[in-house]
Amino acid sequence: LYAQIFSTPEILPSVLGAQCIQHVGRLSLNYAQIVRHVCHVRSQVREIKYCVTHAIASPEAIADRHIVELTLHDGRTAALEVLCYMRLAQGRIAELFESSQVLRGDEALGVLATAVE
């Protein structure tokens, strides 16, 4: 799902509820900001890979730990660990809570986890 969202952001309306909120640290992004975030990351990244290492799901929620490996157009790289909890409603993501940290590579790339521009 993560790779599909970043490779084809046109699917966002079928994945996210119209009132979806993404909480990352002290920030909260609304639906429009989430879309801007996805588009911004796509514009900065030459290659992005995801590996879900742990996941659990119920009809109302999904929780996972995933590793994101990024390569920017300028050649900088980083691997980020992301802990994610998604609350589901009506078959779409209604709310996300994420916490991330840079595991290796360029620490400055950790800001991409919340960047909208």
C-alpha cells in the first residue's frame, strides 16, 4: 500500500477518508496537506522502498512497523523506521498516527516524514 500511494497518488481518494488526519509528532496534517506531503516527497525522491516488518490488523485498525529507504535525486540516502497506527472507517483510513526515526544515512532526511513543501 505504501509503495502504491507514493507511485500513484491518484489512489489517495480511495484509500483515505475525506476528513483523514495524519498525526506526526506535534504536527497534524489534514487531507489536503497529506496529498501535498505525498507529492512533495515524490518530487524529492529518486527511489523509495518500503519493507513492513511487523503488522497487526482488525476491522477497525491497522498497526505496523515499516522501514522506508530513500534515495534523493542528489544521491543522498537514508533509512527511516516508521511506527504507524491507522484507524479505519467505512473502508478507508480515517486517522493516522506516525512516529519515525532515521536508522542510517543522512539524518537531515528525517524531515521528509512530515514535509509538505
